[in-house]
Amino acid sequence: MSEMQVAALEATGSDFKTFHHTVIKRRELRADDVAIDIKYCGICHSDIAIVEGIDPVFKRPIVPGHEISGVVSAVGEKVTKYKVGDRVGVGCFIDSCGKCKYCLAGEEQFCEKGVISVFVGDDYDGRPTEGGYSQAIVVKERFVLAIPDKLDLAEASPLLCAGITTYNPLKRYGITTGSRVAIVGLGGLGHIATQFASKMGANVTVFGHSETKANEAKQFGASSYEILKTPEDFKRFDGQFDFLLSTVAVKLDWNAYLRLLDVKGIACSVGLPNEDQALNLQVMFDRQNTLTVSNVGGISLTQEMLNFAAEHEVHPKIEMIGIDDVPEAYERILNSDVHYRFVIDMSTLQ
């Protein structure tokens, strides 16, 4: 591969949201590789969380981005699934051992050797991985996802993280026609989770904090949008749900939220707050409830999710930005000022 422009955090020790254009070189095409011209890359809150956790004086430029959509530009000689011109995506990880029990079960995210993230890390050869704020990328065929024609290429980008993050627990815990589902939060994750759950046939109630989102919640498929502030508010929904999905990265009063579940109901969090969570186990004991968390899904489940989104017209609501708007976008995400996911038009990176 030739050298290409990327938006990177340079080793300057300056503010973590200060991006610079620089140049990197991707690896040469291997027999099982797919080369992709990146058209769009979503911005995920975890991009910011990872960047914030890196030492201020970086050892190398950091190129974030793990919601990548684009078009195949070249394929290795052993590639059979893709051809030049195909619409494809790349998500959170780009390699795994392929041999352990988790990889064989299609759960590469739990690879015993260690899954290789799309950025901020090294691959098995010791080469740094760099993400999607870039003009192009080279990825093993096994980790490339087909984007159905019915999906808009830009809208597909957030599905590669936010989509699979919410689809995984809904599928795993058997959400189907008649399921009573509560979604906590109508943000970047919540608005997609609401669509998935409703398209699976569930009766969906969204619990939010802003009255202004009530109409949109119903447009996304919710039957009801509610705000919980007082003990009386929680009491109205006591025992009303089979499944509760928290999509917010803030500390919740789980003793109150768990009471919203019926007998054997399940609460799952995909939001990861930094604070410790308090819990009285007696609340769960009375109705034999389950409280759990969910990771992203493996490659096969991610492909299933994309196909489901295409078939059932699940559309992330995006705000398109240019590459030079990324620092401001990071600030707006931290201030919860995005409606609902930022997607970078990578043609603006020259």
C-alpha cells in the first residue's frame, strides 16, 4: 500500500483533542487481505475514552476510529468473499487467533490469545494498528463485513459498534414479539437499541431525561417515553418489564431500576460508568432477577446485525462532519450535544 493521509494525535503532549494531519503506510496486501478505501468513519464515545486513557506523551501518532465503512479497492489472491467495488465495513477488531474455543464459536472478542483492536495496539507481528480516521485500511478477509445495498454507507458506520453493542444483548436474551423491553437512555446507543427491539416485535418503553425526545422515541419505535424522577414515578412501572437495557454511562440507582423487572426479568448494561455501582441483592432475590453486562459481538453476529438492519430498515440518526471538525465533535459528545451519532466524511481528509 502507498502512504496515506490520516488524522492522528501526535506525540506532542498537547490537548488530547488536538488532531494533526500526518502520513502513515499500511502493510502490503497479503493473500488473505482486503484493501478498503474508507468513505466514512463514525465517532464512538469509546474513541474518546481510549484516547483520554493514553499517556499524554504518545510514543507514536494515534489514529482512532472503529466504525469504518468503505469500498474494496484491492483483494489478495486467496480472497473469495469480496471483490473490488464491494461495500464493506470494519468494526472494533481486525484479528484473532481463529483457533481457540471462543474464536471457533464466533466470539472473537474473547479470543484467548488476545483480540487485535483496530487501533491503539500492536498486531501479532508487533506492527502498530491504526484506525479509521484514515484514507484507507488493510484488513484480513475474515474481519471484513459486507454492507447490504439497502443500508446507506454512512449510516452503516455507527452500526459497526453501537449497532452490535445493542443488538448482541437483545438477541442473546431472546427479545421477540411480545417482550416488554425498557431502554434507559435515548442517545447514540439508545436510539439504535430502540429500533432493534421494536423491529424484533417488542413493546418498548424508553426512559429518558428530556421531554424534547418523546416524539423521536416514538419515531424510533417506542410505544412510550417516560421520565423517572421520583419514587412514585418508579412505582408506576413496578414489575412491568421482562428486559431492561441501560445504554447510559452514568451511575444509576439499580435498586430502583431493578424493581421495574417482572419475575426472572433481566437487566443488562452496555453503558460503562466509571463510578462504582451500589446494589442491594435483596431487590434481585425477591423476583429472582439477573443483572449483567454485554460486550460487542463477534464477526458472524455483527454480519447478522447488519443484515437485520437492512431488512428491517434500522437507521442510525447521524450528523455528518468533516475531518477538521473532529475536536469540536469530541467536545460535543462529552457535553451530550450530538443528535445522535457523528460520522466523518473521509473525503474531507486530503
